[in-house]
Amino acid sequence: MIGWLIKKVIGTKNEREVRRLRPLVAQINEIEESLRSLSDDDLRAKTAAWKQELSRIQDDKELQRRLNEILPEAFAVVKNACRRMTERKTVINVRGHDVVWDMIPFDVQLIGAWALHNGRIAEMATGEGKTLVATMPVYLNALTGRGVHVVTVNDYLAARDSEWMGAVYRFLGLTVGCILHDQPPAVRREQYACDITYGTNAEFGFDYLRDNGMAVRAEDQVQRGHYYAIVDEVDSILIDEARTPLIISGPAVVNTDNALYVEFKPRVEALVRMQEKLCRRYLSEAKELLRKLHPEDGSVPKDADEIARQAGLLLYRVKMGAPKMPELLELMENPENQQLAHAAELELHTDQTKRALYAEKEELFFAIDEKGHEADLTEKGRNAISPDDPEAFVLPDLATQLHEIDNGPEADPLKRLELKQKVQAEFENKARRIHVISQLLKAYCLYQRDVQYVVQDGKVIIVDENTGRLMTGRRWSDGLHQAVEAKEGVEIERETQTLATITIQNYFRMYKKLAGMTGTAETEAQEFHDIYNLGVLVIPTNKPCIRIDYDDTVYKTKREKYAAVIREIQEIHAKGRPILVGTISVEVSELLSRMLKRVGIVHSVLNAKYHQQEAEIVARAGQRGAVTIATNMAGRGTDIKLGPGVAELGGLHVIGTERHESRRIDRQLRGRCARQGDPGSSHFFISLEDDLMRLFGSDRIIKIMERVGLEEGQPLEHPFLNRSISQAQKRVEQHNFQIRKRTLEY
């Protein structure tokens, strides 16, 4: 209570800091007014004079002191340049579209710019113009001549911002470069030689690896140091993507596996079909038992408990063997069946010896663990894959065999060596075969086309789960990529080996100064502080946000959920409001597209397959009556401008078709509407069949379902549900945080 009173009277630490910066803002605005009488050349002359002075300072502390001294005037110069461009209605070509410059930094943006210069994370609500905020600290630090890197989440934003914001820097006499995916080393060197360089974290990281792991001569290196970086969408880059280290690989020296993938593919494929058949049989047995449990005359059978237990075990068995089987999901729509399966699972796991659990698994050919992302063959499965060789999956005891050869009758050392090499080769062959079968099984059970990857031009290309973009040139390691290529029947490329690797955390720690900006950092403030030593400053909004966030609507099944999404699209489309529909995968975006075609609604689809038209689709998305279906690609950095008359109708309506594993990505999607004081609304639709709810949801949800009733198509809306969904997301975030910690430690 006392803490609340103190905060009420003197404000939070964040509010006090923002208040402390108000006099600095007034000083910048005062200087900016005095600059209006100068000519363009006089303004540019300031840049040249500062560059000359600052490039001579070698001592880092002295340089920082001088930068702080000129900060108010440098920020005022940038603000004045923006004013001149706005008054002259300067036209800039951005990604093939002509854009009229109409931005002059607000006071709150000047506060954000100060935070970035001082190595902080500026948290600004989505739509508050983070891209423009960066221009001031970027300009100030670029005057040192040491190079400033602006890091974005994807190539589209890097190219867009280097053209759009680049107009300000060029007006003031600085050079701007942009690193893109396919540039040759000579071009990259030129881009890094500029005062300011835009690019993605992967491009900067891979260039560092090539420079330090593969470049033979100094002139082969492209980067020129790591002085200051501003990371746009800092939570996406330093947190979401930090689970995966950057790896440069080359062709492996030994390459015999590819034939094995082709050899074992038909066997694994047959095994997957056999498992499906087996699970269907178990399901029909479970249905029979459920009918016995609930006879038509309403009586209670005398061995009801045992029947319920057997039915629960069968359901749990199928859940282990084929968790996404439509027939199983249909049975699980009934909360009573969910309870039976859950009770069976608890009973099996309470046994310390786990004998009963292993016995259940042995009824299947393989068991799938979706949470752990594993698929394991059972003894039954091993026998099915190699019925003629019971020892096929038993690795010989190499140490014992080598010991026997050393102490055996063979006296000739050369022959002994031959025997050892033979034993070693047999061991490696067997291990390789087991590994190939294991990766093929994973490819069939856990990796789904148009979800984790797409197939384009005869190649398997990974889709980034956080950004929804294609990760061209990246491959899964450990032969998994080859297994997916074999599954899809495309050419299997050579096995690769790691040549150089660095974690994203370690790459960004090399910069002398690091800052970041995002709309969603507060939830991860502790991690930013612990790993990168970055503080978070929350910047107030320029105009209050008037977005309406409706409560999540929860359905039992995906079928009902998608039908409800289509109904809502029809209702809002009829009013003329533009709609952005966010989906979690390419597959779902295409399914909704087919459903909209059936009801005759014209729409655009933005996913990893159609990324070339991104700029055009985004430019049209805010027009009256526009319907856009997009994966996470449209979730970050995309600025959807409202067309004429749209604000009066209520602005852009955002529909989320599933909760993402991370709450921040959901907040980013909501943030596409109601920007800069515009109206807008958002509504998330969820089903209990969504992966997040199946894997991380709690038993409380099943209990609520039982209480509320279960008519087909009836939505479940309950304050408890929103809390349970957030809890599920928190559990996944905690799980992912542990992975990032391990990536950094090991």
C-alpha cells in the first residue's frame, strides 16, 4: 500500500527519468528553431566540421564526453532536416513506391533518441515511429567515422529503412549502405565502409564469421569493427532468435549417408502407415469401451471403473503414437474422454519403475513426444524395420572388442590393427544406420510441409517460426535436412560440417555501444539486463492509444474456430473496414484463403511463398474493404497506413487465429492497428486443439469446459480462460529461456 502511494505521488523510476529529460527536449527544440534560418549548405557544413573533429579523438571516454556535449545540437540538426523535407514535400522512392516525407520527430521521440544514444532499450508502443527515433542517435554516432550498424529483423525492412531514413542522412551529407543476402564480398566491403550500414542480424553475424574463420588475407575481410549498433525489434533478435547459434558450414569430408536415406525411406514410410493403422484399431477399441461405459439405457455397468481405465489407456496410447490424428482430436472434444486419458497418463507416471509406461509404449511402433520434439522407435518398431536382423539396433561394445583383440592370439601388430579397423568400421556403419532411421522418423512425425518448411524449386527451405520468413541457405543439422529432402522426394544435398559458429548473444556483446528499440521489451527486462547489460526505458506515447482489445474467444475445435473467423471477417468486411488476419503458419494462411474464396471475399495472402509482393500487399492493407491474410511476416515493422475514410469506420481490425508461443509476438500483431492515435480493434480466436493449448494448457481448462457446456460451435468466454492462456504462454517462454541460457553456457 505504502509503495503504491509513493509511486502515485512521485511516480515510478521510469516516469521520474522521463521527467528529468524534459529540459533537454526543450533545449533541442530551442536550438532547432534557431537553425531554421540557415541554408542547406550551412546545415551540411556542421556535419563535415563535426566529422573532422570527432575522427581525431582516439580515446573512447573522451569521444563519449564530446558526443554528449554536441548531442542537443546534433539532434536539432536531424529534426531540422526532417522539417525541411516535410515542408518541401520531398518524394523518396522506397522499395519501388514513391513516398512523400511527412515526419518531424515529436518530443517523446527525442527522449527515445537519448535513451538509444546512452545504450538503453527504448520501449515505444507500436506505431510510435521507432524507425524515425533511430535517425538521431545514428547520425550523432556516425559522425565519429567508426561506422554505425542498424540491425533489423529481415531483408525487406533493412532495404526499406536504408532508402527511407537514408534520405535524411544523405541530406545531411552522410553515406548509407545496406547488406543484403546475395551480395558479393566486394559490394559488402563498400556497404560497411559507409558511415551507416543497415542489415539483418544474420548478415552481420555471418560476415563476422567469414571474416574471422574463413578469410585468408586482410583484404578478404569486409567488416571494419564493432563500434555502435542499434537493434530494431530488439526482443525478436536478442531473445527469440538467440536460441539458435549462427553456423557457417561446408561440405562434410565423409559423405556416405545419402544412399542410406533413400534405402530406409520406404521402410520408415511403411512404418508410419502401419502405426496409423494400429492407432485406428486402438481408437475403435476405445470407442467400443466408451459405448459399454455409457449404454443407451443409461444404466451403469458393474465394472465401470475398469472399463474407464482401459478406455483411458487406449486413448493415451494413441496420443503417444499419433497425437494429431483427426479421429483422436474428435474424441478429445469431449472433456470426459480427456479426463480418462489424463488419468491413465497420471497412473503410468506415478509408478517409479515406469514399467507400465514402457509396456504401453511397446504396444506402438514408435512414440512421439511433441514437447521434447522427439520420436523414438520401440522394440516392436525396430523388429518391423529389420525383421531379419535382431541385432540391427544393438551397438557392439567397442571397448570390450578392442580389448579382446589386444589380448587375443593374433601376434602380428599389422593384422591386429586391421582387425581393430574392421570392428571400428562395423560400429560406425551401424551407428550411422540407426541415426538415419531416427532422423527419417523425426522428418515424418514432427516436420510438416508448409509449417516448418516449404518446398520451392526442388529445394526444402526452412520457415522461421518467429518471423514467418524463408531462411534461404540455412539447413537443419545432424542429417535432419537430408531426411526431410528424402521424405519430400527432392534431391538430397550433401551432408555439411560446421566450419565456424557464434551465438547471437556473443556477437552483440562485441559492440562497444549497444542499444535497441521495440514495442515489447518490458516482459523480458531482466534477461536484457542479465545477458546484455541493457536497461529498458519505457517512452510515453505521443497520443493515447484508443485500440479496443476484445477478450479471446475459445472454441473446442479448429473447425469451429475457423468458421467463426470467417463469420467475423464477413461481418466487419460488410462495414467496409480493412481487416488483417494473422496466422501462425503458411498452411493455415492457405486454408483460410480457400475458405474466403468459397464465400466470395476478395483478399491478399502474405506468407513466405509470396514475399516478393510484400511492399504492395502492405501498402494496400489499410484501404477501405481490404482483407489481408498474413503469417508472422506482417507482425513486425510493417506500417499499415489507413486509407481515406477508414478511420471514421473504426480503423483496421486485427484478427489473430491462434496464440503464439510468445506473448510479445501477439502484442506485435495487435500493434499493427490503432497507430498514432488512430482507431482500431483486435480479437484473438483460439481452439483447444491448437498446439499451445494441447501441449501447455492446464487441467483447469478442461474443468471450465465441463462446466460451461458443449454445444457445437458454442464459444467459451470466461475470465479464467484468458488467464489460463497467458499461463500456458508463460510456461513456453520459461522453457525457451532455459534453452537460450544453455545455448550461451555451452
